[in-house]
Amino acid sequence: MRTVSPARLETWTDCPRRYRWQYVEEPPVPRRGAWAHTSLGAAVHAALAGWWRLPEGQRSPGAVAATVSTYWSSAGFADGAMSQRWLARAEDMVASYVRSESRRREALVAADLVEPLRVETTLPLRVRDDLVVAGRPDRVDERPVPGRPDATELVVVDYKTGRREPRRDDARSSRTLAIYAAAAQAVLRRRATRVELHHVPTGRVLVGEHDEGTRDRHVTRAVGVADDIARAEGRRRDGEDADAVFPPSPGPLCAWCDYRDSCADGREVSAAAAPWEALEPSTVGVPERGDGG
């Protein structure tokens, strides 16, 4: 039985060499230092998860904002002043988000569906006798089906904290969100075809509406990627050359790769991004993934 995560699948899809250095190589290949956007994303995600663990009467915007500093790390910021500036922004960000989220959820009070069913809980999806895909969605809600107030469905929510706003189709095209939805349906035994990206800095909500066919096609493609990974790992164990089995995929993401110092191919195609450049404007493109959420 193999268990893979959506993060492993995305890493392989982005660059097999990075996959090798992150998950296979022994001894570990040295990594670059921390990223500021990862520090911010981790603190915001932890604060929002903690929001749901507070007693209902204590869930004020100020209370959740106050918890951000508990999880805050200055790692990746240029200096202490930048770290403190972004801590204040993160506190404002989560306070504004929970205010808007509370308004969105007012309609669910009458249906007694205000509390999420799962918050940052690993959900396994057994796709074959020998393969499990296990994901950890930020949140799984139960909500009325639009137009059918007597019926409910599961909705998978994923928080995003990066400077780049998600695009209109990002929720529906996300393989990771589709896996989360399929796993939620398998574990909780209720229909789960709606997925949402919540961009915490702006409060914008991007909705993806699947049917079971479009959702499960994402899962089928994920199984294919998992099988490609298994074959590559087997070839490496059999002694094949590592660079042939795990070739690099040079491109814009190389600017943000944790392993670029060890990768001549990546250094040739892009300049290194500074650790804080995903938060503050620069000449380097903001990464599509890895925004800390």
C-alpha cells in the first residue's frame, strides 16, 4: 500500500528533479533558507484554524487577529521592520476575513450548519487496493444545495494568502481541490463536488462547480502521476542514473526553488527570487504555488 499527498504529486508535476531532492535523496540535499510568504501563510492558516476552536462567544475579529502573533515567524523577511509590518498586515487580513466570513455564514444559522465538519483534518482516499491519496483541506463545510434548501452538500474550502489573486477558473482546475472533494465524499459519505478558494487578503471567494465526472477525472490523472512516480523510484532503486530518471524541468518556478543552489539548470533560466519577493512587488514573477497556502 502506497500513500501519496497532493503536494507530492504537484512537486513531481513541477519538476521531477525537485521531487527527487525533496523526497528521495539521502543524505538530504541542502535547501535555501525560509520564505517570508511561507511564514505569513503558516501563521494565517494557523490563526484561521484556531478561530473554529474558540468557543462561539469568543469568535471576534480582534480575538483571531490577536492569535496571529502566537504563530508568527520572522524567517524570510529582510529585517525586523519588514516582519513587523507584515505581522500587522496579517492581523488586519484575518480580522477582515472573519468579518466577511461571518456575514456569509449568517444564512446557515437557521439550518444549524454554521460549524465546519472538518478543519485541517487529513482525509484519505483509497483509489486502488495498493494506493491511497491523502489530503488535508483547510476546511470542509456542510451547506444547503443551491435551489434545494432541504438538501445539503459538502464544500471544500482552501485559503490562499499570496499577493497574486486566484483566477476565475483556478478552483475548478485545481487537482488538489478535486482530490480533497473526492476524499471528503468518501470519508463523510455525502456528495462533495463544490470547491472554493478563499483569498484571505481580499476576501474574494472563487467557486469551482464539478460534477462527479469532472472531479473524478482529476483523481484519475492523479493516479497516473502517482504511478509515474512509483516507476521512477523503482528505476532509481534498480540503479538507473538519477538525472535520467528524475530530469529537471527548467522554467520560471526555478527562481523560487528551494534547491536552485544545487541545480545549474535552474540557475541558467532565472535569477533567484529574494525570500520576501512574493509579498512585495519586484521584477521577479510571483509563484503560482507555494504562496504559503
